[in-house]
Amino acid sequence: MNADGSQPSRLTLDGPGERYFAPFSSDGQWIALQMTPVVGEVHSAVYVMRSDGTALRRVSETAFAA
């Protein structure tokens, strides 16, 4: 994405599952997100990735269980 907000690019894969809450780290180098791999699944986990969309990794086993 350009500094003016034009030409946004997708950082997560399009497909099944749901993604929530994606704040940037204070230095702008990382994004944390809560992700549920399967639509309708009640368990989700917290993931982090670089702000360019690389280096996605899970950092929690479960963020929420209904």
C-alpha cells in the first residue's frame, strides 16, 4: 500500500476461516491477528506476521473457546 492509502494489498490468504483484530506493533514491523482457520469453528488462535505479510506464525494455542 502506498503512504496515501492507494493500492492496498492483501496480507492474508483468501479462503476458509475468519480473521479478526489486526493491530500493528508500536514499531510498525509486525501485525498481530486472531484467526479461526475454519468458518464456524469456535476455537481461534493469535498469530503474528511481518507488516509485509511474511513470516506468519501462531503464538497461542487458543485465544477463545465458546
